[in-house]
Amino acid sequence: MNKYSSNQSLQHEIARLRVENVALRNEVRFLRTHPKIARGLRGEELIGRLVAGLHSIRGTPYDVVTKRAGIRLEIKCSSLLTIRGKDTRRWVWTKMHGERGSKRFDRLILVGDVDPRFSHLYRDPGCPYIFFDVPFRDVSRLTFGVRPGRASIIHMTTNPKVVRSERASRLFRDYQTTVSELESRYALRSTRRERHLPLRPRTD
């Protein structure tokens, strides 16, 4: 590697670290002002805390039901997934309609770990998660029909500027939401400002 290439690589790495540093600072600031959110929370527990929801019992065709209006939420969570040999990362959510394709709920909440390279492009730039809130009637359009098991899948790149599919565009444009909006839509008014919300455990 020549001196020019080495210097160029170093500058690229410095730029990357600066972006990640800004993202981490924003995340710390966000977490300090949103005590119900914490790193490491997954799926049902995370959304349950946000909306003061109740876990469903095993075998129920949804994950969380809100105390406000009894809205049934199905929760799907994705970590950041890499593509071999590429810088591209993506989220993948599966089994939207359950193993048999018979799940019924009111809203599908997709949760993804943020990609710090593009967090400034998300609606909640400091949040460690990105959220999409999809009404049940629209889920089949995103999964190309009601399908059982892993055939019911949604996957998309983490960079909203390079999305190509109409499905990914719709998710970013029409269904992306924020912590504040989720609380406003689903949490009881009396619980929105509580630091710790009670959550009924599953009865497996």
C-alpha cells in the first residue's frame, strides 16, 4: 500500500469514527431524556414499557395489548445484519403472520437497531432503535400476501437515501415513527411520564 492510499484510508477511518462519535453522543442525550428506553431491551419488553402494555398469554395471536383501547400489537425485532463483502447493512423481520399464517392483530411494530452511520437520517436520530408502525390491513402488502412462517418477510437497507424498492420507501416514508408518537398513540396519559412502567409477565 503506497503512502497516498494509506493516508486516504486513514482519513476515511477518521471520518467514520467522527460520525459514530456524534451518533453515540446523540444517543446518550436521548437516553437521558427517555428513561423508559434502555440499550439491550428487545421486542416485546421494549414496546411494553413504552406503551404501558400487557404481555399476551402464550398462544395469543399478538404480543402486547395496550391498556388504552385494548389495541393488539405484534412486535418484530431485528438487529443490524451485514452482507458479506459489502458495507451495506439491513434489517430483516420474519413471521409477520405467524407459523401458520393465521396471526391477527391491530398494528405491527417493527423494531430495528439503528445504523449509526445513518441515524441522522432517521426521525428519532438519538434513539438506539428505529420504529415502524404498520396497520394490519397494510402488512400483507409489505409481505406480498399472507404467508406462513418465514415466507412472511420484510427486509430493507438501513440507508434511506439508497432504497430502491417501493416497500422500503413506504416504510421509511409512511410508517416510520418515534418514541413520542408511540407513547402518544398507545400509552395511557397518566403513565406517559412515569419512569418505570409495570409490565405483566407472560404466563407460559
